[in-house]
Amino acid sequence: MDARRRPAKPLDGPVHPRSKQHRADVGVAGDASSLKASDALPLPLYLTNAVFFTLFFSVVYYLLSRWREKIRTSTPLHLVTPAEMAAIVAFVASFIYLVGFFGVDFVQSLILRPAGDVWTADDEDDEVVVAGADHDKILLKEDSRSSPCGQALDCEPVVQKPKLVDPVVQDAPKEKVIEAVPSAMPEEDEEIIKSVVEGKMPSYSLESKLGDCKRAAAIRREALQRITGKSLSGLPLEGFDYESILGQCCEMPVGYVQIPVGIAGPLLLDGREYSVPMATTEGCLVASTNRGCKAIFVSGGATSVLLRDGMTRAPIVRFATAKRAADLKFFVENPANFESLAVIFNRSSRFARLQSIKCAIAGKNLYMRFSCSTGDAMGMNMVSKGVQNVLDFLQSDFPDMDVLGISGNFCADKKPAAVNWIEGRGKSVVCEATIKGDVVRKVLKTSVEALVELNMLKNLTGSAMAGALGGFNAHASNIVAAIFIATGQDPAQNVESSHCITMMEAINDGKDLHVSVTMPSIEVGTVGGGTQLASQSACLNLLGVKGANKELAGANSRLLATVVSGAVLAAELSLMSAIAAGQLVKSHMKYNRSSKDVTKVSS
Ligand code: ADP
């Protein structure tokens, strides 16, 4: 189809048919709705024009010369020959074509003017003043687009409605005064926005003052745009339950970030099939995990074992001497004292059950690593409360104990640490599968031998050469992060939750592959934190682990940990195979590099 006849592709915002953007979109200097008769011709436009121009002037010349000839020979003008008749028809046809092509546009341009509500910003260079309450006025180019500025990182504020706000500026003859308002704010909110902008009302107090979280977020967002002069138009405000995050998930919200969720699976794990939700913006990741799931599925599935389940917290306490620090260490590690300490600890929650206390001394400083089961909660709050109970109790027997902090980093939370790698934190899981040689060849497009060799040289030797801590894998953190975000886990705990050693071994006389992932510190929960939010809760529901398990506390969060390990197993298989087969760069070019012209998308 000729570009001129192609209808304009839908755009985010209203586009005037005569705007530059529209013209660029349809590819000509004219709008797609005003199609011309010449469009029906199978010739390019310039050739059609040339044909009709030539025809017009030729027949005019021919008819005038015939007219002069008839006057000279006194022949009546109304007596026409077939040739003259044909010339007259050609004259009329070419005249209609030329008037239709050039004349109508010309006349319309004189009579019709673009309506006031169309997008003229492209064609105009008017400068207008954006007023932020009584703040400095910001000079901006007028842009009445209502569409978001898309993925642009630093869009100018979107301006929708001109509004006079300052009588002084109002008098300025050539400048239009408008607000950096992406959408009209209700009258009654204007005063509050001004107070926030002027610093008279703290932004954090909006929820408690207004009693309406959505309205508080809208006002905060608007104030922020005015203060910074930066638009948040690509960040959605609507479509989110702001009440659900109050006091639990996020303070001072101004919108929410959208992350696509893809599904890998079915993952056949311990005899059940799971569709694994993965929130990611990394192309290839879901596709690759999906391929690994297929390899596992056709090989009969994977098996997982939960080795341990205990969340940890390690306070730091200080004494005047190392001897006193050691006294406390011997006291808390003495099995005879464990029962009484556990009773005090367990008062923190009906789900918290103290498992152990392991101590480390640095001079006169003591680090006590408490470990406890936490039901279906990830458990950081629970374990912290239990630790506080025990510290309060110990203070009476050890009054010289100086509690420096509830967390002394021997826990270790959200930092790579050998203690988690060796002792475990959260759920410790091992997951394995036997992949048939045929499947390795047909689905994974490589060989058992190549995979085993690559695993030894990359995941084991290569990581050892790099001095890795828990990083004896190809990309466990990719999968952990994606599932964590989809299911409302704490993404920062991806640090230790991704500790993983991937093992591959040829079995059955080298025909088949045994693959396993061992992950000692997967920190997940199905209650509390972000798990209760609508989207995250839907993803947990998909896995059948939403909320608290009614029959056995902790069963849901443990199951979730095994699913994470199963998905990691699948993804390790697939990525290692891609590398072994030399496909990595090729597949990333296919899935990570869209064929779209990125410069056009973001402009
Ligand atoms: P976290 O300790 O992971 O930060 P929270 O303390 O925010 O989690 O959430 C756990 C809360 O959920 C606790 O108040 C606990 O009593 C409640 N809860 C309800 N059912 C369960 C369950 N099956 N397992 C663990 N906690 C549960």
C-alpha cells in the first residue's frame, strides 16, 4: 500500500491531521483523510502529476490552435472533429485532476483554520510561563498533549489547561501563564497543593490529615511536579489501591511503576505443575526459563527437598571485657538454658519458634545469631520482636550488657555473607532433576558432555577464580529477583536468596544429565509485607500459595521456596545450554533487541 494511502497509526494523544507529527507519520505533506483521485493511479505521485500537467497544457495548446484555424477559415466553432472531442474530454479530465490536487487544499487552507484544541505545539514556538504557586516561574514551551511522554526519562511537565494564577504575570502581554498540571485538580485541593509546595504542610502528613490515601498521593504528586518542574506523566497514579500500602509497604507514594509479568511453565516439581510468574524487563529471561521447564517436564520432573527453615537476627551487645562477653556466650549456648530462652522468645508471635542461638565474639563484643521458624511469614519482624524479648530478659542477669543494636550484621540481612551461605537463612532447599540425553540434544540443543564441562569450568572453577560467595551458578539471581517482585517478596533479599551452587554430572554411562541447585538462604513469605497487595497476591494465588496455610503454618512459604529453586533449576539448565551451544548472543539479539527503532519509540 502506498504510504500516502495508509491511515495514520493510532497515537497516544490527539494528533492534528496537519501537525508535523502526523505528516511524518503518514509520510507526506498532507493528511491521510484527504485522499485524492490520483491515489487510485498505479503510478507514483510525481509521475501522475507530470502526466496530467503535460496533458492539460498539450490539449489547451491543441484546442487554441484549432480555434484560431477555424476563425481563419470561417468554420463554425460548434462543428468538432473526433480529435477535438477527445481533446475537450482530456482537457476537462486534467482540469478536474489539477483542481482536485492543488486547488481544494489551497482553498481549504484559506477558509479552514485548525481548531483551538488541536496539537499545534510542534509548529509554534510560543513560550509560556509555568507557575508553581508563588514560586519562580518556569519558562516552558507550550505543549497541549494529553498523552504521557512515554519512556522519556526527563520529560518536560505536561501542561493541559491554561490558567491565570498571578495577576502580575497576567498583565504580561505575550506570555500565557499556566500550571504544570497533568490533570485538572479539584478546586479544594489547590490550597493544599500550595501549602505543600510552600513547605507549610509536610508531604508525609497528607494521608493522616486527609484520611484519603488516593487523594493524598495525587496532591503530593502534583506538588512534586510543581516543585521540581519535572513531569511524572509516565508514572501512573490511577488504578492502584493506596490504602493497601499505608503503614506497611511504601510511604509518600506518588504513583506506581509497572513491570510486566511473564509466565514460565508448567514447571513439574514434586509431582505437581506450576505456572511460575516472573516480573521482569529482561528479554529472554522468561523464554529461557520456560525452555528449561520444558526440558524438566519431558524428563519426568524435578524433585526438591527443604533442608531447613529458619529466619535469623543477630543483635550486637558490648561488655567492659571480653571475659564478660564470653560469659554471656556460654550462657545462651548452654542447652540447659535454651528452653527458658525459647519460651521468652516465642512470646513474640504464635508462629515464632526459636530454633538456635549461635554466637560469635569480636573482643568484648558479642553477636548472637537467633534462628527461628516464622510460619508463612518471611519473618524479619517476628524474629526481631523475639530477639528484643530475649535481650530484655538477659538484661536482668547481665546488667552490664550494653545493647548496641538489634541487628549487628551477623544475621546477615541483605548483604552477601558467608554465614548465610554456610549456616543458611530462611529456607534452605536443594532441587534436582535427571535430564535425558535425548532431551538435552532436542530441547536444549547441546550435549551432556558439553554441559558438564561448562558447569565445571564456569560455575565452579570460574566462580572460585572470582572469589565468589554463594555465586556458583549461571544466573540464579535473575529468576529469584523476577519471582520475588511478582510475588511481593523483599527484592533486597535477592542478595542472599540467590546464593546457589549448580552441579551437573553425567550419569547412566554418560548418556543422561543429573543437575541440581542448592540454595541455602531463600527468604520468602506468603503473608505480610508486599504479599498482601492485589497484584502480588494474584501471583501467589496462581502458584496456590496465597496467604497463610490453614492446615500447616509455614507450608505455603516453604512451597514457594521450592518453586523458586525449581525455576532456578530450569533457568540454569537453559542458560548453560545456550552458552554451551554458543546461542547466547544470538537469542539475546532476538529477544532483548527489539526490531523497533528505539529512537522513534521514545521520541
Ligand atoms: P514479617 O515478619 O515477614 O515481616 P509480618 O510480621 O509483617 O511479616 O507479618 C506476619 C504477620 O502475619 C504476623 O502478625 C502473624 O501473626 C500473621 N500471620 C497470620 N498467619 C500467619 C502464618 N501462617 N504464618 C506467619 N504469620 C502469620
